[in-house]
Amino acid sequence: MVKKVIAITTGGTIAMKYDKAAGGLIPAVSGEDLLEAVPPLKDMVQIEVVEYSNVPSGHITPRMMLELAKLIDIKASDKDVAGIIVTHGTDTIEETAYMLDLSTHTKKPICLTGAMRGASDMSWDGPGNILAAVRTAISPAMIGQGVTVVLNNQIHAASEVTKTHSVNTDTFASPWWGPLGYVYDDCVVVKRHRAKQQKIYTDSLEEDVYLLKVTAGMDGFLFDCLVKKGVKGIVVEGFGCGNVPPAVKRGIELARRHDIPVVMATRVIAGRVAPVYSYEGSAGSLIPAGVILAGESSGQKARLKLMLALKAAENDTELRAYFKER
């Protein structure tokens, strides 16, 4: 029996072509056109195309990501559906993948894919990535493995993957840990399984959450602005394992005195935040102020988690529990 796959299209470079008048790539390819560009699919699976949007991924918002999660759960509830693929721009694909990983209920494979080159470019990588994503979505080995990002024949966990190069087709990596597996012409090979998967179920999210990246000599001005605005949460990308300049520490303490949750991540591409040091501005020195450590989550992913957790948690203890490493 031919398996059924839902293909949800959102836009991105994979659905763009060069426009002479605009002087660059613009949205131009429909969801049906995308699938037509992959002839092997006709004999492999039954595809249902759902066109959610056709926008650059920088236009995708966290609210849209949560809507996608709900749409996926509805589509996945069909017993005939083996898996879901989502075509998406690569700039924010890791964020959408992580939001879906936290928010979806289904155990069926959900595979996000995209392209680094437009449909009018030489060596367009879109069709190959779509084919790899579909092969992954129908693989029994991927059931229960959570949301993945599939590009360049590599399968990456949503919680670990990040974009490492602005234009190279071999851009996606899971620093330190590596991909879950690989896609071949005849099979999908899974080399490791995810040790943990976290879920945060809520019907809405808190959008008034900001991400600040710490730099050498940074002061507390931006924290003053966010406190005056009355934001609902702040994520800080600190140095190393979660350290900041003294002036930033004072800004964080100001936010905490106003009961604004502050989550500390690291601007380093791999590794976790940890209270290794005790000098002023270290992660350890911020613990008394009630700063939450983000573990291995990148700043952008910690922000999405905080957006969901602020709605799901009924108190501060529950909020902090969502960031505890399991």
C-alpha cells in the first residue's frame, strides 16, 4: 500500500525564483509546483499538499509556528497519514522546527526541509531535499523521534540543529552531537536516537519576550529599556557558560527586581550554561537573583521555550521546571 504524506508549504528560498525587475529572488513557486519538481514522489507516496503560506522565513512569527503545530496535529490524526513534511525558508527553519518539537502531540515523523538556492538557480537543491524529507517522513525508524530538519541528506534533531553558513548548501549541523542519521537512495539510516524530548502544551504563547546578545563592554541600557516597557521575559546570550559584564549583571538584577523572568543562554555554538565561576557577572553570581539557566538551548530556541512556558506555567516553580535539564 502506498503511504500518504502531508506536505505543508510555507515559502522560503525553496519557493523563490529570480525576478529581473526586483533584482533578486522573490516568492514565485506554488506548493503543487514544488512537488511536481520531484518526479520520483509519484511512484513513492501519495502526497496531500497544504499551502499554509508563501513568505520568506524571516516573516514567519512564533504565533504562526504555533498555528502550524496545531495544523500538523490535525493532519496527523488521519490514520492513513504516515508522516508530515514542511517546506520552509532556512533562515528560521530551526526555530519553527523547535516550536513544533515542543508543541505537537503526534508521534509520526515531522520533517522540515528547504533550500539554499532558489528554483531558478543553477543546481537548485530544493527537489533533492524534498525527496530526502519524504523518505525520512515515511521511515518507520523515525516514528517517535520528534521533529527533524532534513537537508543535504542529513537528519538533524530540532533541539540541536543550527544554520552554520549563510549560503553554503552544507549549512545545517548539530554542533558536537552530529546528525541523527542520513538519507540514501534506498533507505534511511538512523545512527542514534534522541535521549530526551520535551513538550510544552498550551493554546497560546507570550509574544512579549526579548533576546539580547552580550558583547564585550556592554552596559545595562537595553535592560533599562525593557524594564520600562514592562516586557514579560528576557533571554540573554552570555559569554562562555553564561557569563556577562558587571554592568549587564546589574541590568539583569534590575529586571529580576521587577519580577521579569530572565533566562541565561550562551552565545557559543555548542555547550551548556553552568555556574562554573563565582566572579561578578558569572552565571554563578546570577543565581541569587533568580536567573534561569537555559542548558544547551541556543538563545533563539530558549526564547521560544520561554514564550510557551510563560503561558503553560501556573507559577515560578513550574516555569523553572521547564528549563531543568533532564
